[in-house]
Amino acid sequence: MNVRLVGIVAGCAAIVGLGSPSGASPAAPVPGAAGLLARPGAQAGFAGFEGAGAVATMLRRQPAPVSPRTTPLKRRLRKGTISLGAQISYGFVRGSSELNDHFDTGLGYAFRFRYMLSSRAALGFSFENQRYNRRDGLPVSPTPFATDSQLVVTTVASEAVVFFHREREWTPYLLGGIGFASPNVRYDRKESRRVNEGPFLVAGAGVEKFVRPRFSLDFSLRGYGEVGNSELSMFSQISAGIHLYPGD
């Protein structure tokens, strides 16, 4: 009780002293204040009063908490990302069709587009132009497979792509899809003949190596099975190229 009373008296004395005009005579001491301050524990009570005021001042000056900024996902991990790619390929003809009897290997190119459905899956679209040269050592034959002919297979396909460890620099993936193929036999005399046109299935695997957050090297291995003119034509393809992830 005495400690509380001493604190109140000290506060009143400070207010009176601050409110006195300049040049005015000092305020008269409060009767009994000196005796109260001289009592045991009075100074401790006064110090406690000052400490409470300092704590209140610190609380008033403390800044409001700020929520930390979240780091945005990499472009390749965001849903809705559209990416563009191009590859050079080397292909092989296989299967039981007449195409396999006359043509062997060759170079080609492809354009790839992907739309990210989630951080691990994408819908892909591929447009390819693959050439196959005539097998060496075959006897001279009449058209449609003359000795000066070359097989050119143009395809368009829709693919489902599933990625693994998409956040890492090396990103393996699997793919599968369906498309339509238009094989054409072309001759040096500027003529062509379409053969074994029809739908096909494609399956494969690949890996992306990200050298920049939005730029990668893309390597893939694909296999195609096409049915046309009641014949099964099979093609395999090794591809290498780049992939870009534009955006903000």
C-alpha cells in the first residue's frame, strides 16, 4: 500500500513540476512526501513506476509484424505455362510393311509445344518431318520404290507428358500419345506418291537439362507404330534439341 502511494505521489509531483510556468517559484513540497520516500522500499516502488512507463513506451514504438514474401514458382513448375521446342532427329524404319523393305535410316526435324497441366504433367503437340533413305544394295525396281526415291514421313501428334523431379536441373520424363502420319515417296524427278497413310501410336522417354531457368536441352527416344493400307510400319527416333519457357 505504501509503495503504491509513493508511486502516485511521485507522478503527481512530476506533473506539477512540468506544468509550472518558467520563472515561477518552485511548487511547495507535498506534506509528508519526504517521509514517505525515506521509508524502506519507497525508492524501489518509484523505480518500478519508471520501469513500467519505459515498457509501455517500447510497446507503443514496436513496428507491426510483416508477413514474409513467398518465392514464386519457377516457370516450368507453373500450371498454364506454354513452352516451345525444336529438335533434330535420326530415325530408323522397322516393321513388316513394304516401307521397311525399301527404306532404312535418315535425318529429320520436329517442333514441340507443351502446355503445363500441373507441376508434373503437360499436354504436348508435335509436328515432325522425318526422311528415310533407300536401303543400300537393293536391285533396281520400278515405281513406286525406284532407286532414286526417298521416304518422307510427315506427322502430327498429341502427347501426354509426365515429368519426374521437375524442380531439378536434370528432369526425366515419359510420354505417350496418338497422331496421324502421311508417308510420301519422293523421286529425283520431282514426283511423289503417298503410301500407307494412317493413324499411329507413339511412346517414349526423354530428359531435359536446364542450363537456365527458362532454357533447356531436350533429349528423347521415341517409337512409332503406324497402321496404313493394312500394313504395320514401325519407326524409331533419337532426337536432340532445345526447349524454351517464355513468360514474366
